[in-house]
Amino acid sequence: MEDIVLIGYFLSLTILFIFGLHGFIMMYYHHKYRDVKHKQKKEIDTDSIVTIQLPLYNEIYVVERLIDAVCEIDYPKDKMEIQVLDDSTDETINVVAKKIKEKFDLGFDIKHVRRQSRVGFKAGALKEAMKSAKGDYIAIFDADFLPHKDFLKKTLSFFADEKVGMVQTRWEHLNGDYSILTKAQALALDGHFVIEQTVRNKAGFFINFNGTGGVWRKKCIEEAGNWHSDTLTEDLDLSYRAQLIGWRFVFLKDFTSPAELPSEINALKAQQFRWTKGAIETAKKVLPLVWKSKVPLRIKLQATFHLTNNLVFPFILLAAILNVPLIFIKNSGSHEAYFAIMSLFVLAFISSFLFYLYSQKDIRTDWRKKIVLFPLFMAGSMGFAVNNSRAVIEGLLSRKSEFVRTPKFKVEKDGDSWKGNKYLNKKINFSVYVELLMAVYCLVGIISSLYFLEIAALPFQFLFFLGFSFVSLTSIKHAFQKT
């Protein structure tokens, strides 16, 4: 039994170590390409028609805000088509219809696009709307976004290069300081956008359209095979298919698209589950194409890291489970060499810290206040291990599930509240009880570490305990607050 625990723990930390050290590679490229700038045409050609697509499903709280913001975008009215892709089944339909009439009367080319069913979910709606889209370029915004007025003038100029197929902007956070939950999400997303997307793009690796806050060249979507609904991350899937046939993408770190972060934990869990499972599904679908292609080896390797990094979650969970028996094994007086080697794995933690530190330093003047949240962010990531491990396993087993959208609450500032929102999920999933059990289990680990004076083990034991406790108890608290 000891051997099984030791081998399992070593395997878990090795996987986490490999993906953790990848942060050092990102930092290397971050410094190497720091001064590289994308070429931008100063004046844009406003003769091209742009179609702005707004896919939504039951978004009564934010849909008017979205349409108002889109109609404020600075671009000739006669060259801008707006398609509201409304799959709603509630009173959102009437709210949208009324708002569209108001904007239509003001001279906007705006259409209410309805389907008979939600076949293909978001991907299905986007594909259906492509049939009637007039634009040479397709901009997409989810319901929780508030695009800046100069969005099109900033992004379209990069399409002067005929090989550019998509331009993605960085997400900014309308409610990044609303709660500890949104602060942790903001830190995580900043790491992805400021370091990962920026580095990958400048170094010539594949990046992904983030589903919203970007513009596609219509020809690029068509040549790549249009939107597919066989994964939960249709944006990631289309991105890879487009880049594999030679289209180039541009990521704009210094131009943002503000959006609302989930402020209720069960909505966040649904979002994380969808992103994690979809990424695994996409990896299974497109990685064979990547490795069969003629792109350089370094791009293939980076694509593999990019598409498979969610595999860490089952190993985080396994490490949490094996942490406790490991304390007893260590204090049985054997395996000294094994535990000496284990200490090297702390390098992965340092790598992750530097990754998020530099992402904050790059864009935040108050980065010191933000980065102190890093331990809480790490604890939260550990606490999501049950939820996201289930997503990984379902993705690997090709188990199909519904596209569960993330409800938007119109929570932007202190005083705003999501309580009483009709879209809140009132069900406490079984995984919450597993998370609660893991919290109790990790508390046993802390007590055991204190008993054996294993001080070095305490920080990670405490992070696991904090993560599982916060995620499970907050899930229950938010569920009860809904009623």
C-alpha cells in the first residue's frame, strides 16, 4: 500500500511539475518578445460592412445594456449590421424585440434572429446566422460585455494584412473588485490574457479566440469549416482549425473589452466546467491534426501544452488525497531519499507565482495589492479540483452534455446584488458534498502535520483545506441565499 501511495503521489507531482514549469517558458518568451508590436494601419477603411453578432439565451438583466453599448460603437450606420441571436425562452424575447424596434427606428440595421430550437447551442446560433450575415467581418460579443466605442476602429485596422483572420482583445473586468471571488477570477484571467495569449501570439504559437470581444474575417470562418458544435468550446476549436490552414491571429493586450465576471460561485463552477471539458474535447479533436500538420515542432509542442493543461486537475485532486497518508509514511522513518526529491517540486509553485506576478505588473499600477491574493487564488484553484476533474473525465470519456451558459447578473459595483435573480441554480450538486468531505479530510491532514511537526507540509495542507472549504461552503451559502 505504501508503494501505491508513493508512486501515485510522485506521478501527480510530476505532472503538476511539468505543467507548472511551463510558466518559466512563458516568462522567457515574455521577456524575449516584450518590445514586439503588431503592425497597425493608421486609417481604417470604413467601406467594409461589419456584422456584429450578439448570441444570447435568457439574458433579461443585461441584454438592453449590451444592445445600447453596441449601438454606441463608432462606425457608419449603413455599414454596420447587428444580429441579436436570441435563443431565449422567457420574457427576454419581448425585451429584445422592444429594444430592437427602438434602435431600428433610430436607423440601425438591427435584426432579431430566432431559431426553432437551440440545436448546437452557441455554435449552432453563430453558424445559422452566418447564412444571412452581410459583413466581411464578424464581431462577436456575449451578453455580459460592454464594448468600447472605438472597438471596430481599433481592431479592423489589423485586417489590412490579408493573412489576418481574427483579432482578439483583452478582457477587462467591470466588477473585478466586487468580491473575493471576482478578485481571484480577475487574477486568473489576467494571467491568461496578459502573459499566455500575448506570448503565444508574439512568439508565433497558436492562440484562441476567447468566444467574445473579437472580430473574425468572414472568409476565415468559412475556409476553416464554419462553427462546429461537437465540443463545448467552439471558439477554441475554430481557432485551431483556422490557424492550421494558415490564417494568422492578432491579440491586442493594450485594448480591452470590459465584461462582467460571475459573482455567484455556482455560476462560476458551470463556466469552469464548460471551459475545462470543452478544452479536453477540443484537444482530442484537433491535436491529431496539429501533429499531422507541417507546422514547426515548437508550435506543435506549445499547442499540446495549451490544449491539455486542464489535465492537471485530476492530479491536483489525487495529490490532495495522498497528502494525508504520506505524512504517516514519512514518519514511519523510511524513504528519506524520496522525500528529499519531492522538495524540488516547489519550483513549480515559484513558476506559477512569477507568471501571475508579471501579468499584474504589466497592466496594473496597484499590482502589489492584486498579487497578495495569489495564495487565495491557488487555494481556489485547488478547491475547484473536484468540479474540474469531473469535467476532464467526462471530456476524456466523450460523454456529451448540455452547453450550460453562465447567467449574467448585472453586478458591476458595490451595492449591486445577484440575490433573487431568476436564473440562479438552486440545486446543490453532489460534487459540493465531495468538496465538503475533502475539506474535512484535509483538516485531518493539518492536524496530523502538526502532531508530527511536519511544518513544511503545512502550507499546502492549509491551501487544500482553505480551497475545499471555501468552494463547498460558499456553494451552499449561495444556494441558500437564493431562496
